Amino acid sequence: MTVQTHQGSTTKHALVVRGGWDGHVPVPASDRYAAALKEDGYDVTVSDTLDSYLDADLLAGTDLVVQCWTMGQITGDQVTGLVAAVRAGTGFAGWHGGVVDAFRTETRYQLMTGGQFVHHPREFTTYQVRATAGRADHPIMAGIEPFTVTTEQYYLHMDPAVDVLAVTDYAEDPDNPELAGAVMPVTWTRQWGAGRVFVTAVGHRMADLEVPEVDTMIRRGLTWATR
């Protein structure tokens, strides 16, 4: 599978890689943003295999990788190909478990994404998301007022080097009362070599992606991360 390189063209190329645990509806969720990218003028390739990360020509001609792959296994060569492409300038973006609960044993991947899911309460939680102090004017967050969602609230292990754009106060969790009140990142970006990485922890189900503020963050995040 190959795509034409973008030299001499203003068309942006996106690669959507999807699979893993079906509970995060990887096909309809990724279809939603593949369609959005097409509306924004991108040429979009959809892949159902991590072997796409072995295709150096494909990745070199890709301006943005959108991943929706929860859990699963990635080979050493696959993660090497992905990380090398991002370091060379390909953007990388995703939401919820499709990006921060992928490949739990692969620390090189986690180092690039900047956060890793470790827990959520057994029940859905209603919680507020708000822009981080001083980041409300970031292009991804501009004009987004504090909003609430009712869904999984991720507790994450985080890289202190990322740029946190939005946070939440972690709700009371009967199983882990020590965690209540922790200020937990929800949306962040980072630079990884020449590439940009965008992540938001919201997006367990399609209804989450239909919350206007969540959809806006993701769509802007995809644009921001693009080469």
C-alpha cells in the first residue's frame, strides 16, 4: 500500500490506522474523523493493519497518522517505523484508548505519546473539562469554555514534558479514594523530533465524540498535528 508523496502539492495526506479492542468502536469512530479530514481537503488512506508502520514510503508521504487501536500488540519493527516517521515530521494524533491504551508493554510508544492509561472508575463519571491556566488561547482550545461529559474518566501516568491544554479534577472513586481531586490532564500536545503529537483522553463511545467541545478539540488537534 503506497500513496503519492506530497511534494509540489498542497494536498495533505492522512493515514487512519484502526483496530484492537472493539469496545472503543474503532471503525465508526475512525470513520467519523476520516470523513472530517476528507471534508477539510485531505487525501485519506484507511488501514486495518499495524503493518502500515512498516511501509517507509507510505509514512514518508503521510502528513498525519490518526490512530484508533486499543490494547493489542505491536512489533518492535512496527513501533520503530512509526516513531521514526513522527521524528521525521509526520504528525500523530488520536483519542482515548485508541492512542493512550494501545500497546501496553511498548514503552517507546508511550514515550512518544506522553501519557498512558492506568485506571478508570467502574462506572461512568460526570466530570468537567477546562482549559489549563494560560492555554485557553491555544489554537486547539480557543473559545472552548469549561464543559462536562459523562463517560469514562481516565487516570493516566503522564510525561511532565508534554504541553497540557485541558485538565479535569479526578472524581471520587470508591475503589481508590486516594485519587480524588487529582488534577488530571485530558488534552495535550508535544513535539517529537520534527513531528507533532496530539492526544485527548475523551472518546470512549460515539456519544462522547458528538459532544461539540470534544469534536472541536479533536478536529483542531488533527489540523494542529499535521505536518
